[in-house]
Amino acid sequence: MPFVREVFLMECHVAGTTHRDLAEVEPGLKQADSLVFRREPENAHDPLAIRILDAKGHDLGFVPQEKNEVIARLMDAGKLIFGRVESKEWRGRWLKIDVRVFLQD
């Protein structure tokens, strides 16, 4: 079996959480929980968009546009990119979710 490792790429927040009702999802998000990244090349606002989902498939938001180009290109090249919850904090009605982004190599 080949050696598999996780390569840390960056930290970022989840963009767009203010546009989602995450009150029911938030209690289930724990530090170090895995997050699924899904490319959306047909996204009308950003052809490099990467949607972030929790393990149950809840839509949390996106990788911020200013940080998504390299990650999107890696995903387009067939690389497995995923995230983990680093922290979360309610700031009024906004749920700030910080994530760590990894490449599985």
C-alpha cells in the first residue's frame, strides 16, 4: 500500500456563512471535523469557486475568492483537497468558521 500523507496548505475562514441559516448545523460542528471541498467551475460569480460542506452534506459556504485559485487548480488536476474545522464563533448573526486546508498526497 502506498504511503499516504496529509499536506497542510493554508488556513482560511468559510466565506458566505452570513447567507446561510447555520443555527441547527453549528452545534454539530466540532474542532478537527473533516470538511468536504467541491469544485464549482460553472459558478456564475466565480469560476474558481470551491464549496465547503460538512460530513453530513450541509452547505457551509465557500473558500474565500482571494484564496481559492491554487486550491481550485489542484482540484482540477485531480488532487484530493479537504478541510478541517479549526474553530468557530458566533459574531452576532454571523458564524465565523476557521478551517485548515489539506492536500491528501
